[in-house]
Amino acid sequence: MTNSDTHCGVSSETSRSPNRIRTPFTPRERQEALEDSDLIRYARAFGINAERVKEELAAGTYANRVRQDFRSGVRSGVNGTPTSFINSTRHDGSVDLEPFLEVLERAAQQ
């Protein structure tokens, strides 16, 4: 787990904080740009309180939570993102709408 992973997770946690609507930020699309300044810029672009993101990155506010989530994923066999669990079964396939809906429909029939 790299520092960028932790910081990206902190930024994600900030966007989930109370009174915050989750944004469609997809870090994997910008793997080369995950420094603090990048994350703060993304926060501004999505209407997240950029000053708060900056403060929480500096303080490591969510670092333990992100580490715990990372370790939990490793224990569950997650080897990349995105990974979904459907009926306790890991799904590493497409998360494009149509293929994912097919997976969900098959799972619902089981």
C-alpha cells in the first residue's frame, strides 16, 4: 500500500462524510496523478470542500480506516479495483452497466 493509496482513500472518505453527496471520482482513471495537490484539485472539481480535504490529508484523518479497508480486501482476495462481492462471491469482471446487470440478475436467481 503506497502513500498515494492512503491519500486517495482519505479523499474518498472525505467525500462520504456526513452532509456530502458521493461523487463519481474514479481514481484508477488518474493513477499518475494522485499527489495531495491532485486530490485537492479533484475535490474542487467535484464540489467537495477542498480545504477540508487538504486538512484531512495532512492530519491523516482516515489513514487507519483506509489501511483497514485495504487489509480486509487483501484477506478477501481482492487484487485490484474495482472488485465487487455479490452474494459473498468475488466479482472481478466488468462493471459496465449491461454486463454487471447480467451478473446481478444471475445472482438474484440463485
